[in-house]
Amino acid sequence: MKHAQEKTSKNHKAESAAKNSALKTWIVVANGHTAKIYKKHDVGMEAVGKVLNKKAHQHQKSLPHKNPDHLHDPAYLQELVAWLDEAAAGDHFDEFILVAAPETREHFRNAFSESTRARMTSEVDKDIADLEDHEIHKELCDACWF
């Protein structure tokens, strides 16, 4: 009887590990004018989408400094939220991690729908959305994610 219980326990652990490895995790790296979405793999990540704040990008062409007021652009937040809501409804991801500067994370968090926010498992204080994909990957590797 004890042998059967040990076997069941080992099977449960194996099933649990397989389930966790099958978990689809996305990483949303965002700031006031760009949101980049990546799918996390066992080793590394792949880009799955990008949402641009068109108002901020137009403004950036004329003025080189960042304007935090563009974060409040409802069109940008709505586009990002709609994109994530649609992906969540299609079960394209099970959970996501939000990577953004502290002053912008709250705006994103408040804009997310309740169902999308429920899939947010972690938040990271980093303003890295303006970096190239390979640099973002390095930053996240340095944070011991991959």
C-alpha cells in the first residue's frame, strides 16, 4: 500500500511540473509611448506584439524629451488593454508580468480589465521599453528570469 501511495505522489509531482512548464507566460514591457509584448520560453523569449502611443511618437519627433502626459492618452491605453483582453479571451497566455517604471505601472494596472488584471502575476520596476529586444532580454536575464 505504501508503494502505491509513493507512486501516486510521484505521479502528482510529475503532472504538476508538466502543468507549470506548459503555463503560457507573457511579459509586457511598457512605458508612456511603447508597449512590447513577449512570450516567455524555457530559455529566452519571443516578441508577439507591440502597441505604440501614436500621439507620443508624433510629439517625440518634434521634441526629443519624454512627456509623461502622453501616458494618459486614452487611445493608447485602450489599444493595449483591448489587445491584451483579446489575447486573454483566446487563451493565448495564462499569466503575464508587467515591466514598467513605478510611476507608469499604476496607470497600466488601472487601465487593465478585471479579467486581464487577474492574470497579472508580477510587476517589475524597470523602464526598459525603449531598449532593443536583445537588450530587454539581457535586462530580464540579469534579473534572473531566464
